[in-house]
Amino acid sequence: MRWLAGAAAFSAAILGCAPGPATLRSSAWSPSNDSTASRRPLDCSNLQPPAPAGTVGDAVEPGRGTALQQPADLGVGPVRLVWSSTVSGVRLDWVAPSVPEARRLWLLRVADSGRCVVGVWSSSQAGFQIIRHVFRKENSLEIVLLGLGEPPRIGWMVLVTDGSQLWSGLYSGTERPGALVAEQVEFREEADRLRLLVLDGGRSALLDFDGRQFVSRP
């Protein structure tokens, strides 16, 4: 039974417009008018290593390490905040174009005066349907499961971030991100272990998280 494949077999996922906040205004990332407010300066220089680290799928601009003063700086027209999280004490925004079946997702580190691009995920096929999150190692890792396409058998991809990088959470054996095609994939937490339960055609399998990616059990 072989569900796991490199992104060449299922190379990308289209991020659809999931329910969430309205389109961001161009001024949404402007600093507070309160001159006494404590503000973190917009400094993206400490994102190491440089790009292409942080790229999952095809490289797009603006890429890793880019400083953004406002949503319009993404250069794709209206954008929306898909969700926000806090990882390793760092607030992160996940932002996508505000169009049906958008093909890009940016992971941005939040500062009071703007955002820094931590990583970007881009793809070109099946529409986004499902998203699930878990946090590990005392919130030092965020693991995101994306379900892509239409049932009954859909595509699944995993993104992982430690707040400073973004990478694929499925091992593929190549430089391309891994992907799964199955009826259902779910997180399963057992004691101190995190697994992916894969269900397809009456069969099941478990992938173990090794601290960086989900890999097949021996």
C-alpha cells in the first residue's frame, strides 16, 4: 500500500477561500498612531538560512525575508487573513489572495510596523477543502494538515513551522514536498507521539512524526 508520493505526482494544492475575516485593508498593517505604544521594528534580517528555505512548492515572490509594509505589497491584489497563530512566542499570520481557489499562501511574522515573509506555499491543482492544526513541543511547532480537492479521494499536504521557517511535513524522498491521496487523513496524538492516520478504501496506515516530517512506520 503506497499513498505517499512526491509533489511531482501531486505537486500542489490550491488554497480556496475558506471562511474567515474579510479582505484586509491596505492600511491594516500600519503602526499604531499612539506614539507611546511599544512597537517591534520591522527587521527581517535574522531569517536564516535565506531563500529558498521556507519555500514549499514553486518559488514565488515576494519570498522569504521580504519586508511588507501593507497587504498590497504582496502584489496579488486583495488578500485575506486565513488564520493567525503563535509559535515559539512569535505571532504569525497566514495570508492568501482573496479570490476563489487562490494558489498561494504566505506565512508572515508579525511586527507592529509590518510583516516579514517567513515562507510561502504555492500550488496549481485541486481546490482547498479542509484545514486542521496541532501544536507540539510546547507550541514551538505548528503542524497544519490541508485537505485538497473533491471527495471521495482527495489530496493531503502538511506544512510545518517553528516560527522562523516553513517546510513540508510529508517525506517524499526528493526535494519536492510530499503529498497523500486518500479518503481521509487525521491527526492522532498518542502519549508523546503524533501520528497521521490515513484511511482509504477500507485500509488504514499510520505515519509517525519524527520531529520534522511524517514518515512511514517500519
